Amino acid sequence: MGNETSGFAVLNLSSYTLHFGLSMAATHYYENNVNHGEIFYRWPGAVHYTVYAQTAPEPSDKACAKEIRNASILGITCAGAAAAAVICLPALPALSGPASSLVIAAEGGALAMGASAAGAAGAAAVADYAIMKKVLDVLASVPAADLYAQKKGCYGGGSGSWLVLRGGLQRVNGHVRHEKLRLEKVKPEYVLGNGTFTAYSREKFYTTDGAKQHIAAGHSCSRTSCKLLD
């Protein structure tokens, strides 16, 4: 695809709604609340950046995304995750730190983890007590470092740097487990063939005649073998 795919892109195949950015000593570009199956994209030029994903949003977010300079990518206070409904589960443990702001992708809906047990919420398809307790028990033991991923030395020139974020919560044979978040380099065709640009990122990618030839095909968990909570 040549220069038609210059820039930096990340397809979120993790089980979380996360916050992505490009850092060069400090964050220069970012976007909060990138959902499972969505693509974060920026084209700042033929430069090197560290691409990162984290559970805590960048502090200046009002709607979808902002471009900022001189903001730290670490040490930002976690914000509580917004949820459509609140399910009171007083016997469940409270969460703190990065895990307290997670929104988890699940079959049939999204599961949001508030900063306390009473703040746990999610779609009816996944919000039964047994699953919620397993999820909270697993998240309570996850190191903060496992909820952050970065890839250094990514280059925006040429064919660009196209990555996939994997990891997060999975349910395998009835057991809930957590895999460390990790960023992996892939071909542009894989990202475009298995994701949908966020509204803000779409405007950043489809700016040239070459880019307009490429269509983001949308996301299918069966196509990418996602192992979400069911």
C-alpha cells in the first residue's frame, strides 16, 4: 500500500475500552475511549513515536479526542467508567487503581467496572453475580503494569506503523483469566480488514486519494477469534 498507509494505527482487540496515544518524551496525540474493534489513527509526519495504550484517560477529554502537547502519559488519575445501569453487589470487593476505570467488552454488551462494588454495572447479558465476582476477583490481582502497553520506535513514514492491541479479560472453559495487554505490529491490511475507525480517526486517515481507496471493513469477533466474556 506504500505511502497510502503512512502514519500510526492501532486496532483494539483487547477486551477493554482503552485510551491510546503517541508519545515523544510527552504525549503529543491521543484519543480516549477507543472501543473493542475500533481503530485509533494519527498521521503526524515521518517521525518516530512510542505508541501506547492505557486504562486511564488523558485529562483534557471533553467529547472524543483532543490533540495536546506536554502532557504526561503516566500518573493520570483514573476516571470512573460511565455505565447505562447500576447493579448493586454489596458483597463484591472494591477496585482501586487502573482497574477501577475499565470498561470490558463482552458478548452481548459492555461491562463497566466502577471504582467500588456498588459502581459495578453492565448489560443484563453479562451482569449476573457469579460472573461479576469472578471478574472482580481477577482484576483485583492484576498488576498495574499489565493494564498498560507500549511499543517504542514506531515510524510514521513509508508504510507507517500498524498495530493490534491484544489481551485483557477472557473466559475459557468457565474460568475468567487476564492476559497482559500487548501491542503487536501487523500489516495495514489486517487492521483495515478487521476494524472500524473511530469518528475522529476516520477524519485523520481518509485525507488523500490513496487512502480513500481503502475501506475499513468493520469488526467481527469470529473473524479475529476474540475470546470475550460470554
